[in-house]
Amino acid sequence: MATDDLSNKPLAVRTTSSTSTDGASFDIVKTYRDLLTSDPDMTMPVAAIESLIELLRVTPSSTAMETVEVVKTQKALLLDSAPNPLPLLAGADLFEQYLLRSLRGQTAESFDETKRHLLNNRQLFAARAKAARDNIAVIGSRYVSHRKIVLAAGGSRVVTKILVHAATTRTNTHFKVIYVMDGSPHCDASVSALRDAGLEVETISTSKVAYVLKDQKDINIVLVGSEVVMQNGGIISRMGTSQLALLTRFAGGSQKRFLVAAESHKIVRKTPLWHPQVLRVGVKQKDISKFDNVGVDPVGQEARDWVADRDEVDYTDPELIDGIVTEQGVKQPSQIWELVDYEK
């Protein structure tokens, strides 16, 4: 979303008084989790956005500044509840920028109107996310080649949508899929969806990836999704994604491209300073590099505070990524920064 120069524009203030709250009675964490449970297709960033919109609906505020402060407070609570807050941060930052741009520089009389407009159009973010996934399916399907093989992993819904779109709309393009069963709870559903679309799908374990990449000459693209895209073009995704990118580059040969499919609302305004350390960007998971508590599983509150083993993530360097398929086209990792402040 575009960031306007707002430093000199005052926030609109209502002249009428009303009872306001700090949102303390609103359970934003439960709201967020209920949204994800109720809609399996909803992404974490969009669930964060809709949670903040619901917050505005139930929390009265007398000034625009009050509204912004409530959003900031509840945003912090939401981020603190997640062992991996980065997907939530991507959505919450996006909404906060949208809110600031909507409220600043307006007359006092327009405050209520702006808030009503936001609440009345609360489904807009979810609709745009769905449209983004549909656009990515169209764009990404063009990279699926006739008589070639796509290696996919991670259980990504947008990757599945790309391959299903290619299978059902490009009737003269016949291709196969090798799917890496990497422990994601979504892998089985993705494989079923691909087979239901008429694709021939072979599944492999993670231990066979290097062998398959070297042995199978017909693989021309490796396609994965992402939890978030960092503003430097690197990605945070399921543990093993970085390994897959490395193997594609050094075991797969120059004819295989490593592509990432991700909606632009997954871009987060952070850049890791050291390549392997996702802990440095806020992810709370085991740091085995220090050999702390090796072989000891966390229990109780500590277990709830850490990313579960099956949900652990790693960082893939932008130098290993050949392209990022977004709803705005295929971008080089170096071009991602241009989308950070893109006007939605």
C-alpha cells in the first residue's frame, strides 16, 4: 500500500463527546482464531485484518487518534499471541497504513463517515485476497510447460490453484507433478485436488528430493508458497524450503527454476540481518545452533509460546529465488520493495 506523507496532516477529531474504551473487553486473539477456523481458505494476514476491523465495529471511539491507538494496542496483543507473528504483522501493518491514510487530513465531520465506510466494506480485503489468488493462478500457469514436470512442496493453496488452473484451462499442455510430502497438514488435500483435476501426481518424501532433482531431467520448475515475503525478496516458509531452494540451484542444474507463489498482502516490512536466523525477525522456535535444551521438548506455557515442530519455518535467501509470482506479475526478488508501498 502506498504510504502518503502524513507527517503534517492532523488526524480528524470529533467535537461531540462519547464514551470510549481501549478495546480491553474485546478478545482479538479469539476473534482471529475463530476467523481462521471458520474459513479454511482465509490467509493469516487477511484474518488479522478482519480481526482489527471487527475491533473497530465493537469499540466506540470519539477521535481518530483514539481509534489509531486502540488499533495499535490490540495489534500488539495479537502479534504477541503468535509464536510466528510475521504473517499477522503483514496483514496488521497493511490495515494500519490503510486506516491512517483514511483518517488523516480529513475534516472532523468525516470521521464517522470514514469509519462507517470501513466497516461496511469489511469484506473488501478478503475479496481482494481471493482475487489475488485467482490472478496468480492465471499468471503462474503460464510457466507450466508442455511435457514437463513441476516439483511442488508445502501444501500451498495458491500453488495448488496455479496447477489446477493450468490443468483445466490449458488443455494442450500436458504435464506431471511430483509432490514433496514435507509434513504440512495441507499436502494430502493439495495432492487430492491435483489428482481430481486430472493430473498425474507422484509423491515423494523429503529424503528423495536431491535424488529426484538430479535424476529427473524433465523437471523445469520447483514451485512453493510462502508464509511471508520479506521486503528484500527473501521468504519465510515451511522448514525445508531453503534446503529445497539450495538443492534446486546446486543439484538440479541451471535448467530448473525455483519459483515462489505469494499474494502481495504477505509482504512484510522486515529484512533479516543474518541469513539463517528467523529468531531475529520475531519467530519463536527452537534455536538448535546453540545446542540449548537439545532433546528436551517444551511443556506447558513454554510449548504454547514456541512454534510447534510441524509448523517451524526457515528463511530462503533471495539469491536462491528465480521469481516471485504475485497478482501483479512475476517479480524478481529485488523488485519486491517496490510493492511494499503499492497502492491497494
